[in-house]
Amino acid sequence: MLISATVLLRRVAAALLLGGVVAFANLTPAVAQQPANDAALMEALKGTLSGRVSIPDEKSALLQQPQGREWREMREGPVKSLGGWLLVAVVVGLCAFFAWRGRVRVEGGFAGRTMERFTPVERFTHWLTAVSFIVLGLSGLNMSFGRRLILPLIGPDAFASLTELGKWSHDYLSFAFVLGVFLMAVMWLRYNFFNALDAEWFKEGGGILKKGVHPPSSKFNAGQKILFWAVMLGALVQAVSGYMLMFPFYFADMAGMQLSLLVHAVSGILFVALILAHIYIGTLGMEGAFDAMGTGQVDVNWAREHHSLWAKEELGARAPGDD
Amino acid sequence: MKAFLTATVAAIVIAIVAGFILKAENESATAAFTTTSARVSTN
């Protein structure tokens, strides 16, 4: 009986149009009548419009609801505009920081001797999470901003193919991402509890604001601990809201689905902004940092400057002449 | 590099397996949105 709801809508529209025609036919030009009628129609449809259906999908009896319009306005308005500008601000901010600070160098110079920073299993876990996150992030951004930014560049056919591929990748790679985050939690949780040293690290600006400043740090410094907990929280929010969207109406009603999409979009944009900063400091921003996840081996002087307590512990545990 | 390549392959394999499982478990639109008496297709 979905037809009855459609017929009802048509009758409302027809009545409003007829009323508009009768009232204004002799007063206004025909062209000027349409906006007034549209406004009247929208006013009439402000409430919930629902009917009755006999098909298994009972939700289809709900033709339109005010919350749906508010949700769409929120998603198409503040979420996209503020989210987009936030990402632009992060990129510009990182460029400005790089221009001001330059690359954080190993001030003692490379020692030429290395030590293992991350094991192969740790690096596998990192890259499993990173590779899947990059695809998730890019495909998610395409869903939010692609129609405005990419469609005009590559045309509708290529954009449709790209977006379809991105949609499937977004769905299925999420499982690799969740597995990666879970393994990270298992491996690194014990290193990421905050302690008194972290306050000193913050006081010294993490040692990256000024040259010659190297606050003591264990395996993970306070900044990395914040990143760890942000990734854990972000991944949890993304996974819960994402799987609610992937399995529509299994766990949530219409309002829950709308909320899930907003939460997924907002937290996703914040997550991407956070990871942009992580990628910066792990590659361009700090000399020698990429090796930790690249080869797993870092220069001894790099370790002494950025993770002095961990380096001392590791080097102290080695047999003489090992490094 | 080896860890990166292994992780990339693992991510793709996990995605493909997940895709197959979800596709097998997914209820078709024909079943979800119609009653048996209204189905023309048996798919």
C-alpha cells in the first residue's frame, strides 16, 4: 500500500497547487507562482508523512520525516563544510609548521649503528592497519567530497566506477583495519599508560618545538600515547557506527541509522586529520623516524635523542659489542 | 618493505574473504522487499 502514500502526497501537492492557482492566477505572473507553491508544499510536508504497506519492509511505509530533512541539512551543510575546512587547515598548519621548524634532525648525527625499534610482527600490524586506513580514508572522503571535487575532473562514468570500487573497498577493508587495531591493542597497550614523565614531555613541547631539547621518554612518548588512545577510541567509534551502516536496520531504527552516519562522518574526518599529523611526523617531519616502521631498525643516536629511557634499557640489555 | 608488502597482501585477502562471506550471507532485495506470493523471480 505504498501507492496510497504516494497518492496522498500527490493529492496534497495537487490541492496546494490548485489553491495557489485559484488564489494567485489573476495577481501574479505564472513564473512567479512556482516558488510560492513550492514553499507552501514544503510547509505542508513539515510533519511526518506515513502510510501502510503490505510488503515485508514495513519501514517503507514512512514516506518522509522531519528528522530526515534535518539530518540531510546537517550532513550536507556543517559536517561537509566544517569537516572539509578542518582538513584543509590541518594540511596548511603542517606546511606552516614545517616551514617554521624544518625537519627535526638527529642532532648528534647518525651513529651508524642501529637497534631494533619494532619487530616484524609489530611492523606487519602497523602496515595492515595503515594500508587499510588509507583506503578507508580516501574512499570515505570521496563519498563526502568526491561529487564536488572529483566528479568535475573525471566525469560521471569514471566517477561512478571509482566510487563503486571505493564503496566495496570501504566495506571489506574495514575488517582488516579492525583486526589491525585489535592486534595493536594487544601488543602495545602495556606501553601506553600515562605516567609522570609524560608531563615533562609536554612541558618540553615534545622536544620538537626547540632544537637541543630532548625530554626523556620510554618506548612510546606522551604524543604517541595520545595517538594510541585516539586510534583506539576512533577505531571503536568508526567500527560501531560503520557496521551499523553496513548492516542497515539490524541494530538501529531510522533515527539510529541517521545518527550512525553523522557520527561515522564526523569521527572519520577527525580521524583523518589526526593521522595526517601522524604521517607528517613519521616521514617528513622527523629525520630517521620512518626507519622504525620501514626497516624496523633505528639509529642509536636517534633512539637516544627521542626515546632515551627505552634506548638505555635496550642497549643496557645487550651483550657488549652487540651494537 | 617485507612487512609492508605482507600486510598489503593480507589486507586484500581479508577483504576478499569478507566480501565472499558477506555476499553469501546477504539477503537479496527480492527476498527482503517482497512476500513469496509477489515474487516473479526465484533468485
